Amino acid sequence: MSNKRAGVFVGSLRRGSYCKSIAKFVSSLAPNNFKMDMIDLSKLAMYNQDLDDDGNPPKEWTEFRAKVKPLDGCLFVTPEYNRSVPAVLKNALDVGSRPYGKNAWDGKAGGIISVSPGSLGAFGANHHLRQPMAFLNILMLQQPEAYIGNVASILNEKGEITSESTRQFLKNYMDAFVKWVDTISDMK
Ligand SMILES: Cc1cc2nc3c(=O)[nH]c(=O)nc-3n(C[C@H](O)[C@H](O)[C@H](O)COP(=O)(O)O)c2cc1C
């Protein structure tokens, strides 16, 4: 496997975010020749097409697009808000997709880990997030799926995963994700 790079996009800005803890753990599992970059979504203003049309997009949008463009893979770690995708993540997808014809996500390999303190594992967010992926042409890993439910019960106060079976599950997920990114990027 040659060197590859994936961005990690977390759909929560919360200080003590469970998703951030899971994202940190899975990032630590990547092999040496596979870089995982946590991409900050907190500075992205809500998408407004006027700013692109006027040729004056915020520098945070331009920087974000420039960070997404060279990635081989995108890993989305997200909670569920009202049975769907949090606005912060959908906004990031929209910002990266424009201006029209310059979709920064095009052709990348993708994966989703959805996370919830509830028992359904943010199933709704996981599957809603798959809908824009078809149009954005992010090629999604189908199996294994990753729904992390009851997350508060498997993290300690430092945000470390205490459940050995969850650690192993996420290790298996990451092995599949790394292989998927490798396969898709080598097809180009
Ligand atoms: C606006 C809002 C809507 C929410 N809707 C859901 C939901 O539909 N399903 C769910 O499992 N949790 C829902 N929650 C609870 C979140 O799963 C919980 O706040 C979780 O900790 C967010 O992830 P984080 O810890 O990474 O910030 C909602 C939380 C907020 C703030």
C-alpha cells in the first residue's frame, strides 16, 4: 500500500463530544503509511451561493476546499440531530461541493461511523448522510456498517473507550476503511 491520506469530519462541535472521542480513537488505529487528518468544521460560515457568485468566498471556505481536494478518503463520525445529520456536517458537505463544477469531494472513498448515547446508534443520521454522497460522488464503504449506540457507557471520563469489544469492532472497521481507501484511490 502506498501512502494515503484521509480527512476525519466530526459532526459535533461540542467540547466533550462523544464523536470526537471515537474519531480520536479510530485515527490512532491507522497504519504508519496512512495519515488521518482531523478537519475543523467550526469556522465554516453557512453556505451562501452569493459569496461564490461574487467571487469573494470566505477564506475559511477556500481553505477547507483546499484541504479536502487532495484527500484520498473521508471518514465521517457523526451524531444524529432530530433523526438526521447535524447542520454543521451538512454545511461542510455543501461548502466543499461548490462552486458548481468544482466539487472537492468528487471520487473519494468514504466511510461513516454514527454515534449516539441512545440505543439506535444514530441510524437515521448514518443513512441520511448516505443520500448526498451519491450526488457528491463519495464512494461509500458499505460493509461493515458502524452504529455506536449507548456510547456514554463505553467511554470513561477522559473519553477513552473502556469496552474491549467496541475497540475490536472499531479496529475491524478501520481495517476495512483503510483497505477501501486504498482500493478506490488506486483505481484513479
Ligand atoms: C438538536 C439535537 C437533536 C438531537 N437529536 C437526536 C436524535 O435524533 N437521535 C439521537 O440519538 N440523539 C439525538 N440528540 C442527542 C445527541 O445524540 C447527543 O447530544 C450526543 O451527545 C451528540 O453527540 P456528541 O456527544 O458527539 O456531541 C440530539 C441532540 C441535539 C443537541
